[in-house]
Amino acid sequence: MIPAEVLEKAGAKTIQLPKDTFLFMEGDQATHFFQVKTGKVKMVNLNEDGKEFVQGFFEDAQSFGEPPLFNQSAYPASAYTDRETSFYKLPREAFIEILRSHFDLHLKFTTKLAHRMMYKAMMMKEISSHAPEHRILTFIDYIKNESGSAEKPFTVNLTRQQMADLLGIRVETIIRSVKNLADQGELSIVARKIIR
């Protein structure tokens, strides 16, 4: 999201961590801006049983965990590496200065946060009031539109488990619902990949 040269000029450190390493925990004070260089970060909420509710996955050039930087609050979720990951870490003050001095980046960043808020609002509505099949189709259509593939067939590059984690549905329900949707002609399954 923010070009590497801008981050490096502002003093961002590059950190590399192995898989399954936490960057921050829910409730920690937000003090740094994070952006993935290479790899993948998973943001989750954990319940008392240790079960995860996935808030999102973040990959190359994507930032995460920014909202609490703006009001200097605690992280609402935990983040850890889903594979070996290299990322930029920049103190809050330097991140805010980048936004002050680069209006184009500020606008791009604000637009991305607005997209995330719209996604969260849509998912809350889906999870609270619709059947699994409807949730799955709405989710796929959302990521299809976000990828710019609205007018052509779209391959979902998520596992059934990842979809279950993101939608708050058991993986068995995802598998059964996807098969039902394929039988109804709403999507197709080719080489175990979901296409819509």
C-alpha cells in the first residue's frame, strides 16, 4: 500500500519472522504501522477455547492493524505470521507524518479503510441473518468484485477451511453448502477450486 521507498525513508525497519509468530496480541497498545513485504499475516480473535475467528489475511504490500493507530487505542485482534513473513514496522508518529506529507497516500489509505469497513458491515449482516449458502455467495461475489473480475469467471483462491474461518461457519458446512451451490448451478467446482 505505501511504497517501500517511502517507508524506508521514514525509518521503517524490515523484520523477518518464522511461521506462527505473533506480531501483537488483542489488547496490546497499538504503537506501530505494519505492512507485509513478503509472506502472509493472519489477524484473528481467539475465544476462551482457543478457537479462532479470522478477521482477515494480509499478503505482499498489504498493511494491517491500522485503525487503533489513529485513536491511540489497543488492538481489537491478534496478528501472527501464517508462513515465514518479512514485513515493515514503522513507529506510529512516522506513519502519521507520512499521511500528513503525502496526500495521495492518505487518500488511498482512507479509501482502503473504507472498503474494509464496508466489508465488515456486510459480513456482520450476512453472519447474523442469512443461511450459509447465501453467506458464501455474498462473500465470493464481494472478493470477485474487489479483484476487478466482476464480468468474468472468478477462481476463489482460499481453502474451504479459510472460508470457514472468515465466515464463522464450520468447514463441514462450507463443504456441503458449496456442493449444494454447485448442484444448483450457482458456482462450479473444477479441480477442487470454486469458480463463480
